[in-house]
Amino acid sequence: TDGTVLTLPALEQDCSGEWGGDSVVDECGVCDGDGSTCQDTSYYNVDIDWTGTSQLIIFQNSITGLEVGDEIGIFDSNAVIDNTGATGELLVGPASEDGGASAVWSGDQLDPVAIGAVDLSQFGGPILPGYQDGSSVVIKVYRPSTGMEYNTDVTYSAGTGTFGDLFMAISEITLEGDDGLDNDDIWIADSYMLNQNYPNPFNPVTNISFDAVSSGKVSLVVYDVLGNRVKTLLNGFVTPGHYVMSWDGTDENGVSVSSGVYIYTLSNSGSYVSKRMLLVK
């Protein structure tokens, strides 16, 4: 009655519909979520543990050979791939100590790191997988607009392109070939052709096909990126024809595997060819 005008705070509805509530949508798109339901849909998912040894590789914004959305994978073809000390090709980056990392090109500088191997066996400890100093850095690119993975030619403005360089920076990347790695028609001894799986990426089932022009014993096996056998889809004698095998994202025990990149290999009499596929959940 004294003429004082009270201004009430404006109320808005939160994501749950409550007026004045404080629920918000998390980074996974869930109202009042804790961010734990997101699934990693990156093409390159490093599947080795952080060792404490790492290599920073700078991708400068001068790069013109990438398009927005391209994903970058860092490989070592002579990496330590398991705790026995065996060596082979391994995806070693992008990585981070907390396990979540990706290198998606936006036109701005990227600073991904790769995981280095550590050998503690002489002290009674484990051998930890990762790149080896002195190995050449291998860069591969997955381009979502084409659904293909590419080898690359890389120009370094700093460093030699060798793991262990004190400082390494990339000023340009050129993709090799127009057909990419994944969609080439590849023949084994002119007798068996392995095709790209479809759909790719996939969830929950994908089809893997191959063509045989002669009779023989073949195997078709799915592996993880560390080279561990996940599931055998075929191991037997085939006659000429077109074959399609389905994989439902489970292992030999029928247990669903996690999202990520998997490798399927067709082999015959010591010859083999492999392709990559992406399981997204």
C-alpha cells in the first residue's frame, strides 16, 4: 500500500518442463543426465592404455588437403602391439590420459598426441604397447563424406616424421588415390575378391561379401585393432560364387563387443586381405 513495486524474477521451464527448475540437457542430449550415456562414434578409437610416454604432433591450420569433418588417425607400422613385445601396425593416436580423444579437422590447428611403448620387463614389470622411437609416423584419414579411409603424403614443417622427434608439425596433407583404402576391390591370387562391408558404419548388423572364381578353403575372421580374434565368420571350402556373411557385433561367446573399428580378413593358402569397418552403438 506504500506504492512500492516488486519485480518478480522471470521463471523459465527447464528441460523437464518444471518452471524455475534447474535440469539441463547434458552433452549426450539427455535431460538432467550426467554425460555418461554418450557413445564414441569416432572412426579412430585407440584401444591401448596410456603409458605416460607420448608424442605431440601439430596439424597446422595451413593444411588445405583436408575437409571439415575429416578424422585423423596416427599409426606406427612397427609398434609394440601387445604385452609380449610383438610388433606390427597399431593405431597409437589420437589419445589422451583419460582415454577420450579424437582429431576431427575443423580448419583450426589440431594438437593430438600418440601413445609410446614402455618396456618395464627388466624391472619385473609389464611391456606396454605403443609406438617405438625411430619408427616413421603414418597418418591415415577417414573422410565421412565418402565413407572411405585414405593413406596420405605428409609435409612436415618441423621434425622428421619420426617418433621421438622433439618437435613435430605438419603443414600439408595430401590424400593418396581417389578410391581410398576401404572401398577398393582387392583380389587374393586372382581367385577371391573381398568387398567392403555394408552398411558401414553399422549397428547392429553388417554384411561382408566376397567373390570366389575358383574352389578352395578360405577363412573370414573379424579382429579388433590390436589383432585379437573376435569372431570367425567362415572357415571352410567354397566353390565359385558370391558369398555374403553377416556379423552382429558379437564375439565367439555371443557377447556384444564395444563400439569402434574392427578389421575383417579373408585368407586362402597363406594369402590374405583385410578391410576396416566401424561399429557404432
